[in-house]
Amino acid sequence: MLILLRHGQTFSNVDRKLDTLVPGAELTELGREQARAAGAEILREYAVDRVITSEALRARQTGAIGFGEAFADIPAVPGLQEVHAGRWEMMNTREAHEAYHGAFRGFYRREMSSLIDDGDSLDSFLTRYRAGLEPWVDRDTTTVVVSHGGAIRAFAANAATIDPGFAEESYLPNCTYVVLDPVGEFGSWRVDKWAEYPLG
């Protein structure tokens, strides 16, 4: 089982900046509180075997704050960073957000050529994200993956049987998570939880 947890609130989130490159912004005080609460909830509800994070500072901080007391080793794994915003990096204009999030419509619909200008295509994103996750995918164990909102939604929409319209509309607030059961072939996995949205 994979529990894909979005990091806590960052200073870039507050400023609405498209902050996708490593290391990126750190957590706000609210983000730290969110990490503590999310870690406690997940450890209470699931038998977690291990925790990994992306290499971004905000993900590493969320992992350490939320799970550091339970796990001494929380590796930061290459490839699990946010979908690269390309020319829109660190911008917070309406145009930037519309262009960046507009490309995700194709990501959710498994259009491999969908491209963010000077950033990730769906193909390049999935290649690196799947490579990062592959060693940790195991139906018999539960892995928490601290990652990023766009990346989690794009990956889940391609890994699991989920309506693309649902993926597009079902935003992941900070420190909410998607639970995937990697049963069968990639693309037909099962979604057990998507934040607080009802499934089916």
C-alpha cells in the first residue's frame, strides 16, 4: 500500500508561487502543525512500515516532523519532486497558474505528450516518478510517500482506475493524502482514499 501525503504549508504556498524545483521553500509554522497532525493520524490509522520523501525541503521537513519519532531513517528519494513548472517557476500570476494547471488536464487524461512550457511532460514526469517509487511498491507493506499535490494527483490518475474529471476537481490541501493499493498492472491500481472526497 502507498500513502501519498502532500507536504505541509510553505511560504511559497502562502504567496501562491509555483515553487517546483529542489530544494524549494520551507514549511510555515502552520505547515509544521499540519505535519504533526497528519503523521499522528496516519500512524494511528495505518500499520506503516516505512516513510520516504521527495528531495524537496518541505517534504523532508514534513517527513521528519510527522514521522521522525517513529522512524529513524526517512530517505529522500530522487524523482518524487513536484511536476516542474518550467517557464512559470516561482511565478504567482493568474496566467502562470492557468497555464500550469491547464496542462494537468492532459496529465489526468493520460495524454503522454501533455507538456508544461519548458517543464515536465506527462511522459517525463511519470518516467522519473515511477523510477523513484518502484523499489518501494509492495502490496504486503505500507509506505508513506511525502510528496507534492500536483505530482500525487497526476501519478494517481495514471496509476489507478480513477475518473480524470474527479482527479482534476479533487484538490489535495496541504497534508492530505491519497491511498493506493498497487494491485494488478500499473494503470489499474485501486484508490482506497483521496483526501476526504467520497469514492464511487
